[in-house]
Amino acid sequence: MNLFLELRKHGKLAEKRHPMYEKSKFGKFWMYFMSVFWAAYLIFFGTTFAFAFDGGAREAYHVMNSGLIFVLALDFLMRLPFLKTPTQEVKPYLLLPVKRSRLIDFLLLRSGLNSFNLLWLFLFVPFAIITVTKFYGVAGVLTYCIGIWLLIVFNNYWYLLCRTLMDERIWWFLLPVAVYGGIAAALFIPDNSPIFAFSVNLGEGFITGNILTFIGVLVAIAIMWFINRSIMQRLVYNELNKVEDTTVQVKTVSEYKFLDRYGEIGEYIRLELKLLLRNKVCKKSLYNITAVVLAFSLIISFSDLYEGGARDFFVLYNYIIFGILFLSPLMSYEGNYIDGLMSRKESIYSLLRAKYILYSLGLIVPFILMIPGMVTGRVSVLQCISWLVFVPGCVYFCMFQLAVYNNKTLNLNAKMTGRQNVGTGLQNLISAGAFGVPLLLMFGLKVIVGKEATPWILIGIGLIFILTSRWWLRNVYHRFMKRRYKNMEGFHDSRQK
């Protein structure tokens, strides 16, 4: 237990001693605010579902229990951008006189007790209080919530297994795809799916306090624990005994020769492509976000899980998440070699134009992924086109203002979504505004001018910013140059020594 408390203390100290800690007070406030917001959001839905499912042929908790598999799948997707695996925290302790197996056990225990695993209780506790209490009393509510928490802990270890394997070989992403694809087939292909019945019986076992149900879940957690433990031990052992291969291997890699015709801007597009597709951290982030966008696109296209405002939110999310992920730290990666960039006239302007062109063209990817939704009629073609024009116009105009004020170098090996790499207050504010303002604008326009005219107005606003991009990018460049000495000092001071 002392080791567990010591590791927990080290984690908190690591966050406080991070160079960005003092610069991220607003970011931390915003994270706490969003945590409270999502807690209230889930409480609202838990209460709403309790009354919406009541009065049907089945009890409300039976309806909710039949959808437990969807909650677990959504929980898995939510973990992808945020949570890191314990193997990333083992290395600092390898030289200490502590058994590696014991260290991994305590790190796995810390992961299981993570407060993130309590998030879904904000949905299930109010739901259970309203629907379960009248039949099974407080004891039924208590055992039901404990059972749901155990399911989420199991899902946590399942996520750790997939994430650890994907960190080693990206092709392991096929494992969760195959598992969830098989579950989806078993759910929707047969007329009477046994998975729905199993899910209902599982929830019923939690409510009634069935010992066998709890033992079954605990056994499943233990199996996942030991699988994770054995894989992590093997990875740590391989890391310790790894011999660096000094053999020169000639690899054929794309040099993007077609960009030569575009001169200096083509060179900077090539540089950005190499950063995205060759840097291990950026490449994994790109693959993970693409997988999340694909998942949301399929859910929107082939299910009724998201309707109305929720569907509009996730359609916008698919278009905007790439820009937020890679444009929030605008110029931070370049801080590693800012002196070279500043040695050539207007190279920063060419770099900004190259980034704008590349990330604007990159929005074709979410547009293609939304084609199934357009074919099935869940999403209108005009709405997708309006976001395809509005995001690189108005939203990217706001995101590129960060190039003037970002003055902290981001290590090329630092994770973008790691818990210790919280952005500055301005980054968090603009990123939040990139989601909120377009949605508010769209809803306001629908009320004022109607649903049919809204996409055309969004297209018009986007075109104005796209057609004037040369002028406002040059304005960003001139403002950056006025602050160049302050920014360069910040880039130099925040480089990893």
C-alpha cells in the first residue's frame, strides 16, 4: 500500500513540476469546468431516460440494461484521446530496487481506481434512484451501481490491452475493430439477438445482487488484469534487453516529388507531411483520431443513437477535430528549429500558407467518411458541404491567430493529448470556441432564417475567409514578426534540455 501511495504522489508531483503547469491555470480551470458540465449532462440524461423509458411493456431498467454494450463501446472511444497506459510510466522506476511485477501491479491498480471510471455513475445513479428504488429499495440501487462500476473497470483493462498493443504495432487496431464489428453483427443480424438478452440478464443480476453475476464480472476483470500484466512485463523485459541495430537499412520512402512544382510552399507542405506521417507521436494521434471520426461517422450513418442537436454536434466534431489537434499547438513544434526558419525572409509566411493549404485539403477525409451518412439520408449533403467550406474559412481563421501567441516549444516526442501537456489558456479558449461558436451560429440561423437557408449562409461566411486567406495570413505573419524576439525567447526557454 505504501508503494501505491508513493506512485500516486509521484504522479501528482509530475504534473505540478511540468514546465507548462504555471502556464495552464486557465486550461486546468476549463478542464474542471468541462468535467462538471459533463457530470451535469449525464445526470440530466439519466433522469430523462428514467422517465422516457417508464410506462412501456418492459421496465425502464430493462431497456437501459439492454444498451449496456453501447455504453461500454462509447466508453472505449472516449478513452482513446486521453488515457495513457501504465507501460509509459514504468521506465523511471526500472533502476530502483522494486520488483517489476509488483510495480506493474500497483500501476494497474491505480488505473482501475482512476476517477475516470466513475464518470458513468453520473448517468446510472439518478436513473437507478428513480427506476430501481421502487422495486428493490436502496440495496438494489447500491448493488446496481457497484456492478456498473465493475463493468467500467473491466472496460478500462480491455482498453489498456488494446492501447498497449497498438502502441507496439499500429495494426493491432484491428483487434477492437474485429471485436466490436463481431458484436455489432451479432446484435443486428439475428432477429432475436442473444447479446441483448445477456445484457438485460447481466443488469438484472446486478440489481438483485446475484453472487454468480458479480463473480463472473470479477473473474473477467482478473483475466484482463493478468493478460495486461503478462504483456507489460514482456514489453518491459524486451526494452531492458533491447540491442540497438547498427545495420544500415535502406528504406524507400516517399519524398513527395509532386510538391516540387510549388516552390517554397511545396517544401513546407512536404515538411508538414513528414511530421504527420513519420513522427511516431503525430502518426499515432492521426490514426487514433481518424478511427474515432470513422466510428462516429458509422454511428451517425447506421443508427439512431444521435438525433437532432447531438447529431449536428458530432458531424461538426468530425470536421473540426483534426484542426484542433494539430493547429492548437501551431508553431510549437517549429520551436525546435525556429532559428533556422527565422534566417530566411518570409519563411514563416510561407510556412503558414503551407499549413493552411494542407489542413484545408485534409478536410476532404472527414467529408469522404461522411458519405455513408449522406447516402442513408441521416446527414444532408448541403450540411456536409457547408462545414467543408465554413471550417477552413472561419474556424481556421481563429485557429491561426494562435501562431502569434504560442511561444512554448513542444517536444517532438511529447504526446499531444498526454495529461501533462495541457494547453495554455488561449489555446483552450479558442479550441472550445471552435466547437461552441459554430454550433450556436447554426442554431441561431435556423431560428432566424430557417433550416434551408442556414447552410448557404455558412458557405458564404466560409468563402469570404477562404478568398481573403492571403491577406489575413499575412496579417498573422506581421504580428508574429512584431513579437518575434519575445516568442523566440519563449521557444528557447521551453526546449527540453
